[in-house]
Amino acid sequence: MPDFPPPPPTFSEKKAKIIAQLQLPPEEYTDLSPKGSVDEALIDVIDEVNAVEGFVTTSSCAGRASVFLEGSRVRPEAGSGEGSTVAGVGGKGGGGTWLYVSHDPFANTSPGRDWEAVFGLNGDDGESARDEEKRFIHFKFEPMILHVLSASLEHAQALLRCAQQAGFRESGVINVTSAAGESDVIPIVAIRTMGLGFESLIGFQVKGKRQSMVSTSYLETLVDLANTRFVENKKRIERFRSGFENLIANRKSGREKPEGWEDSEARRARKRAEGLKRREELKKAEQLQNRDGHPDGAEGTADLFTDLGL
């Protein structure tokens, strides 16, 4: 299979800026997601995509379960501020806020857990109000979404096939024509699926009180369903990752790999081996320090960190 065409300068400039942003220290990096950083579950995938010439990720979410309080649907009274808005049909805008967000499966799902408290809800106290005064509370599960800037339509089409074959069936390509003032076409591949996602109303807020409108058993069902979707979402991410690796391997066309190159499996094995080695070194050093008269390990641990260059 022939290699991809070389990236145009416009793409290379954009990729360099994005990579520089991703390489910022965690305390300096931020994005527009509720979490404000790259999801840990996608770090390896993002690194592998960005390591290939002709691709760079622009935004991502590994998948999440969330509880969202939609914005106000009542237009503020005069004098409440020019920036005040009302929520749209889906509840976005108008002061909507996240009550709960997790990119990992629910860990404690034992029977009887107070999910109303976890999600910031109170029991139904019989408070009534007009529908337009209520701000509804949504429970959502959203699968992975990944946007990848591509150096050409050929890059984009190949990546799109990987995504769809991995189960991200609603993936697509945008920006298939050149932008104003630019001669190069730099498409974006949106990798996503709608089949795993779901949403349910679980409560509402009125007069500042957040009330549940479903039973505890219903909340438990939503949590169990979300955990099931997390598992399937992870499987599809791994299928995409494997498919992308195969795509790039087939496109190498006999080209020599750069010095120090390693595939993802070799990288994971190296990381595991390094971690086990460090753990063993720490264990041996602590045993040595205890024999030298530091039973609490405090002074010995400090010396150990110095020896290891930490």
C-alpha cells in the first residue's frame, strides 16, 4: 500500500502549535471540557495518533457519565444584566451547570447506595411549579469522541475507515474544501458513535431546590447501564487503536523506522518493566536502610530519592 502524500506546510504549522499546547505542564494546560485536561484513558491513543506524520488530534473525550442541570428557560427580568441568556431546547446555556462528571465507571455500585446524594438531588417534597420555571436535570452517558486534523483527504478517508470498522459508525469528515484564503484542504475527522450514548431526565430544580423525579432503583439501573456502556466503549477504543496501528504499518511500504521507534505493545511492555524495576529498587533500598538503623525509613527514603535522581 503506498505511503500518504507529504503534509502541506499549513498543516505542519497547525500541528506544531497543537503539539506545543499538549506538551504544557498539567498546571498550565487547560481546555474547554468540564475536566479541563486530556482524559487519562486517551493519552496513549492521542500520543500514537500525533506521532504519525499527517495526523494531529484537536479535541477529545474518552467517554463520560454525567448529571447536568440545564439552564433557565425563563427570560430574566429587566435590569438583571445584558449578558443574561435563556437555555435552548436541549438545556444548554442560560446558566446550565454540571452536577456530576466522571470519565471512569462507577466504582461503588453496592445496593442501597444513596445515588440522590451522589448526584446532588433531594427527595420529592411535592413542590410544584410551572414547566417553564423548572430546570430539568439530565443523566447522560456519552461515548468517546475524537477530532483529528488530517493533512489530506487521503489521510482523512483512511482514518475514517479505521473509526467505522472499530464501531464508531457515526464518524465523518468535515472541512473537505479549502478554507478562505488557503489553497490546501485540511479535513477534520470526527470519530464518534451515537449507539452507545443515552440520556434520561432524573429530576428538576425549582426555587433553588433540586428534586428527584425517579425512584432509587431507576437511578441504580442508569448507573448499571452506564457501566456496561463504559466497557463496550473501551473495547471500541482498543479496536480503533489496533486498526490505526495496522493502517500505519501497511502504509510504511518498506520505509525504515526511525532510531528508537517502538510500537505501542513494546512501549507498554517497556513501561511495565521500568515500573517493576523501580518498585524493586525501592523495596531493596528500604530494606537496606532498615538494617542501617532507620526503622521508620524516613531518612533512608530521602537518601534513596537522591540516589535515584528524584
